[in-house]
Amino acid sequence: MNTVEQHKQEKHPLDVIDDVYDYADEELSFEEIEARAGGGEWERLKWAGMYAQKQEGYFMIRTKVPGGKLTPEQAEVIGEVTDDLAVAPEEYGGEEQNELWGDAYLDITTRQDIQKHWIRVEDVPEMWDRYDEVGLTTVQGCGDSARNVLGCPAAGLDDHECFNAQPVIEAVSDFFTENREYANLPRKFKITITGCAHDCAQSQINDVGLVPAKKEIDGEYLYGFHARVGGGLSDGPRMSSELDAFIRPEDAVEFCRAVAQTFKELGDRNNRGVCRMRYLVEQLGPEKFEEAVRDRCTIDLPTGGQNLTVGYQGDHVGVHEQKQDGLNYVGFNVIAGRMGGDEFAEAARAAETYGTEDASVRLATDQNFLITHIPDEHVDDLLAEPFAQEYSPDPGPFSRGAVGCTGNEFCNYAIIETKKRTKRWARELDDRINVPDDIESIRMHMSGCSASCAQPQIADIGFRGETVKLEDEDGDDIVEGMDFGLGGSLGADNEFLDWVESAVPADSVIPALEQLFEAYSEDRDDDEQFYEWCRGVDNAELRSIMQGADAPVARGVAHGD
Ligand code: SF4
């Protein structure tokens, strides 16, 4: 049994939540917490949504937001709690801790969560109390259990949707949250559910993805879901496989429970490197996996019907008419997902001021956010708000598609800095590169290591952090760099990108991109997207184009080689 399994056997990981109140009361240090618990608490704290920061004594806390949907009141509390409790201490620079975002900011993640940093254990109960008042939770934000359930941030608003799946998302999330029977799975378990044909909820890269379908049953056409299973990124990326089953919305909780049961019983608990559900699906094959799920499901699931998914069609940035007459949602662009707590609270208050009583703040899987239910006559007022200038709904294409993980500022695994670099590069690239007018977004995703939190494999341009050893006349120099991938996308033409070049020094990347986009603009067919063009050019040619840059793409020696 591996160490993490041992820690989960010694004490049920959900029991850590009660203990946090004692640790907070006594203001215990991290060592004292470990000593009190007899070891392994660092792992179990993840079930409370708490992840030890690399700065000792501080935690990252992850707030789950099912389907990304927040009331304005909830969003305001998140912003205010960030400003009050997630504050960089003086010993780490205080207001100057981060030169772009100051000392109190939050991160919108690719799983529609909110992450805050610099939280001390003694402040957690206050945060939870304030969360309880508005129905928010951090429970199972991390750890080997069902994580935040994803969905389309425009659920209930968009013409592309077949039906509104938000109630199903909430039912599935409620079932798994604090459910002791399913809180200790072999590894994390990621679910996404959408009723929209565009599938921006990323069913192809989740453990379980429910996507819209239609089937005639007893002479009646019913809307429900088809299921995809076993998708994921990181090392060993895999596109999910479709099962031959039709799931009525009212059966979705039971179906997801049966999949979790299958994973719980048959998943590998020994080797954490290969114990994600996609390895089980791969090992059994989708047909046998489906049999295993059906054996454990209390409902007799009909075979599949008509698939209604068309595929991923971009993002939600900009002003969009809702299907409800006279109402709009506005998608704001948050480069790398990071913004000040005060700014998020300001956006929440604007939703309340300008929106109808149904107004909401919605988090998207591309780290942006939406404000919904804005009547036509208030759109201009909303767009004139100060936060809307920084988080523009009309950004340049690189800013619009920029995604960044936490990086070495806080993450123990990171090899490079990512958040600041993503924002600076996106802005610089928007200034320096003229992309063809019909291209609204260039998806540029930067992960600080191979763990893929920024989802580089599905981007037009993907980076994963590396250190690079440069050799020159002054001797050896170690600099930050990245593996450089091109040509990924989800949707109808889904494909993971190709890692075209390894260990590129960070300073060489922008000149290399300038060369690439010059070639793309000259060479593309009508309407050809950047990722499509990259797929059509072989890797040796892509490398040669990049090396033609004024500052050539230097080849380095990858860390660990
Ligand atoms: Fe950390 Fe790596 Fe995830 Fe980035 S991708 S947040 S560096 S684990």
C-alpha cells in the first residue's frame, strides 16, 4: 500500500474538517498539526480544500463552484474573504509580494474553482462561517474524491443548448460532497455535465462527461445524456471513450455513483502514477468498463440514442444576447485567471446593480468569468465599470486565449513562474503580432510542470515548464524555459498538441512566435485556424521557422535529462 493510501486508512479524510477547528483554535503550526495527527494530515487536509503552500505555515484553499455558477452575493463574499484573509504577509513582501496583483488576489481555475493563497489555519473557521451563510464550500476541493463538477457557464442562457443541465450538476455535486462512502477513491475523480451542443465543459478530458442526447422511449422523444469516460491530461493524456448508454437527467446521480463505485472497486490503489480512472478504462476497454458500470447501477440504462454534441466552438468572452428576450450576458477576460479580491467583489456588486434578480457571476473553464441577466439598457453602464476596463470583454486574441497555472510562486511542483509571465506575454504578443482579422482567440496555455493544470495539450500553443542549461563563453547558465507544443484543440476535430520543441529558453519564445505567425499569415488557407495550420506543417518545418527568428530558438538540455 502506498503512503497516501495508508494516511487515508488511518483516519477517514473527511474527519479532518472537524479537526481543523481545533488546529485553528490552538493556532498550531504545520509541524504541530502533523505531530498531533500522528502524520499524514498534510494529505487529509486536501479534503478540507486545503493545500500546503510552499511558504511554510500558509495554505492555498480551493472553493468549489458547481457548474461555475455563483449568485452575486456568493461572489461578493468570495471577493471580500480574499481581501480580508488571503493576504500576503509582510515577511513575504506584503503589498509588493506580487508586482502585478499586489497582496490579496484570487485565481479562477480551469475547473471553475476559486483558489486563494496565504490562508492561515487560524483563519479557516472564519472563512467557513462566512461561506456557510451563503452556501459555499471548500469540502473536497482537493483530494482523492469527486472534485468540483464542471458545466457550461452559459447554462440556461444560450441558444446552443438542448436543455439546462445546471440542476443536474448541482444534484451530482450535492450527492458526492461529504459523502463518506465515495470520499476515498483511488485518485481524484472529475465529472463534467452539460446540456449544450458545444461542450465547452470539456467532456473529452474528464473522467466522466455527460453530454446532451435524445432518444425515443415508449413513443416519446426524451432529452438526456450520453456518457464519455476515461479522459484526462497530464502524463498519459487520453480522450474519453463514449459508452452505449442513454441517461435520463433524473438518473444522472445514480449513473455517476455507479461509475464512482466501479472506480472505487477496480481502480489501482498501489501505483499513484497510473491510478486515474482513464488507466482503468484503457485496461478494461470501454465495453467491459460499461458492463462493470451497468452491473453496479441500480437502474437499467437504455442503450444510446442520438448524440447532440456538435463540438467546442470557442469561449464566452464579449457581449452575448441571452435566449431570454432583452437580456445579455457579458464574458470578461481574466488573463491567467487572476484578479484582485476587491475587483471580484466589485464585479459581483455590478451584477447586483445592473442585472435582474436572476443575475449571476459564472466562472468558465478558460479562467474567465461572465455576468448574466443584464437588460439591454444597462449593458453600457456595466461596461463602463472600472473592473471592466482591466478585464475587458473585447481583448486582443492572445489575451483572450491565455491560461496559466499557479506556477512556482506557490506550487511545490513548479519548475517555472507562470502567472505573471502569461499575462505579460499575452499583452506583449497582442502588441507585437498581427493575427488575421478573422481570428478572435489564440489559445496559449502555460503549465509550470508536466502536471497540466493549465491544460497545455488542448491549446493552440502549449507550454510546460523546464529548466534549460545554456552554454556560452562565460560558462554554463541555468535559465527558465519550456517545452513548446503546437496544434491542440477539443471539439469535433479534437487532438492533443504535438510537443514540437523541448527546453526552449523563455527569452526565445516571443521571437519564435513572431516568426511562426508571420508564416501562418502568409501561408494559411481561407479561414484556417492556427492549430489547423500547425497540424498541416510537419514538426521539422515548424522548428525551422522558429529557428529563423532574430533571436534563434536555442536548444538546451532539459532538466532531468
Ligand atoms: Fe503546479 Fe504543475 Fe499544476 Fe502548474 S501544472 S499548478 S506547476 S502542479
